[in-house]
Amino acid sequence: MTALTQISLDVNGERVDAHVLPRLNLADFLREHLQLTGTHVGCEHGVCGACTVRVNGEIVRSCLMLAVQTHGASVQTIEGLSDSGEIADLQAAFRDRNALQCGFCAPGMLMAAQDLLKQHAEPDRKLIREHLSGNYCRCTGYHAIIDAVETTARRRMRREL
Amino acid sequence: MKASAFSYARATSVGDALELLVAHGDKAKVLSGGQSLMPAMNLRLISPELIVDIGELAELRGIAVRGDVLNIGALTRHVDLLNSPDIAAHAPLLTEAIAHVAHPAIRNRGTLGGSLAHADPASELPACMVALNAIIIIRGQAGERRIAAEDFFTGIYETALSAQELLVAVELPVTKKESAHFFFEFARRHGDYAIAGLAAQAIMAGGRLGGLRMAFFAVGDRPVLARAVNKLVNVTITPAALADAATALGEELDPQDDQQAPASMRRHLAKVLMARCASALLGRPELNAGGLV
């Protein structure tokens, strides 16, 4: 049973069929099998948040999920969110505010930030900090990231008025 | 690191999962949300030969109120508990505690049953189960066992669950009108492991505490239901009575030393939590004025 297991899933809107070993986690599946290297692998035990992706619309740690568990699921990576334009304004705000430096945490940070903005149109800084508390950044000191998320929330609110 | 190789079986029913567990014993591990199991496997702290994935067993998911009992399926995720109006109405202690369990992406996968079966002494949910006087429901091939939460946790990562059994649900008594709760934990960062924490459930009787269950976590090898609270029940609590109870609590606890905090600091923080809890439940700020311990 350590043999390859067949899985079918949807990744960024495209159907993917693959044979994977049970031990393969979702992050490595995305990076090594599908060459979607925007999902970063940091701590590999759920602490740093760099590997955050969406599974069935909800953010998860892709290092703590097996590829075999995604059979039948819909997965969205940073490439999907980026290419669809869903987070273009958030990415622009990150750039404008210097909310990324080395960029290692940025994909996971953007995933978590967009997750928050989908649930709360007008989050205050405390809520932003809380929602991003599972994502480590070792460059920016976080303030610029909070600024970028807050700015994006305000701009989206104005656009909707 | 990456998990070492293992075999994988997706259980199609509780019966199917039990058959696999009976056949493979402690060489198998049950995969629920995976938010404790996967880190342990990636760190090579454990290397099970077989993973039994119960994630598809819809019968183990969900929250239901039946009379004065709240039934929560083992596969109910933290995010489901957090957003459930039934939990907020009937076990508000849980709603408050869940916000301290890790981070949103973890709460989207982690399950109640998984957290209880894992039995990390620093976890919030085992302590909540003890405070709320929960019954843990376990199924094996011979049938069902019901164990009080207090007796379920037996040590660090140790429970009354055998390798051939599955934790399927918990039952909580619906909280009464006159009940009140308190939850607080000291942690280095919101969502991190607690250095010391307290989940408490009380029954208010005028200006007194008619009943009180204080379950401390991260201060022992399992959630600790403090006996010292007996000194606070059905009495008018004075600062002297509280100091007396805190001293008794300090003697009762046997906290561990680790890289997060020495035992003496944990003992101190537990006493601080006791004072904060009594003060908050009774609405008497002077009881938490400091100088207690």
C-alpha cells in the first residue's frame, strides 16, 4: 500500500490527474509535480505559513496536508490568485508599501490577507494582525504588511460605494 | 523535514476504520485534520506504517443539540466550532477558547476529536472538555465506551483510547442560565502554545460561586482539574480566602520545566489565572488587585 495512489483534483481551474506516494505533501506536489513554485516551503511543520494555499475555498497549510487528501478537491495557489487578477490591488499595495523584501513569506501572506478581506470588508489593525499571526515574515517587521492590507481594505470599500 | 514512507487507507465507514485499526494496532495512526499528526510525522517524531484517513466519514461531523445535551462529532473542525451559533449559545467557553487555538489556516483543518486524541497538555480543548464536564465517546469493535473527560487524559499525549479504538464524539451538558465561564492563556504570540492557561466553568449563586470547575493547562502532564477551588465555592470570597486557595493550588500543581518557562513561573502564572478568574466571574476587580502571590 506504499504504492502510488491515483488522485484527481482541480488546481487553479484545471483538472489534474496524478499518481502520488502517500507521504507526498500538498506543497511538494504543487512545487515538484506541477512546477507551481509560488507556494513556498519553510518550516514543514505548520508554523511559518509560507506554504498557505486554498483548498475548497479555505486557506490551509499545504505542508500539513497530504496530496492524497486532495482527491476530488479544488486547490488554488498564489499563481491562480495572481493570474486571475483577484489580488492585483493587494499585490500593488504590498509593492507600494514595501510590504515584502526577500519575498519568501509573500505568497502565504497574500493568501492569508485575501482570506481575511473576503471575510471582513473593514478589518481593523488588530484583526489584521490576528489573522496574519500564523505567517512569519523575517524582513519587514510586519508594520508595512498591516499597512498594505489596511489600505487595500479601504480602497475596496470605496470602490463598492 | 518530510514524513517517512507509510501506507495509506481511506476509511469508508467507522466499521472499516476499526477493522484497519484492529488489524494494524499501534503501527497505524488515525488521520483526522492532521494538524498535530502531520507536524509530528514531518519532524520524524513518529513514523506510522499505516495512516487510516477518516476525513471522509461525514457521520463523524456536526454539532447537534438534543434536549440538554450538546453532541459534537469528532471530525468537527475548529472553524466550525468557532462559527457555530449552537456552541456560542450552549458552550460559550468553547467559542472563546477556539480563538486561541493556533491560526486560521490550522483551524480550517484541525478537528476536535483530533485535538483530544492527541492530548497535548498545552492544548486548550482538552482543558475545556474537563471544565465543561464532557463525556468522550469512543467506539471499538466491541461497542461504545463513554468516559468522563477527567478520566480520559492520562498523561503527555496519553489517553484512555486504545490503538484499536476511535474517538467518535463528545457530549457536553448544555450550560445553564446561571452559568458563567472564564478563559485565558499566557502565550508568547497569539495562537502559540500556552505557557499556562485556564478554562473555567462556574454556576453563579448570588454573589457567590455555587459551583466551579477550573481546568488548568500547560501546567502538568494533562489538563488539571484544580481541587483547590473547593475553597472558593459557596463562600464569600475575601482576598485572604483567595490567597489561601492560591497557595493550595500551588501545592497541588506539578508543572514541567521547558524552554518556554520554568516550573516556578508556571506555578506563579496559574495562581495569577485563578485570581483573574475569580475576579472576573464575580465582577470584583479588587480580588485581582495584585500582591496575591
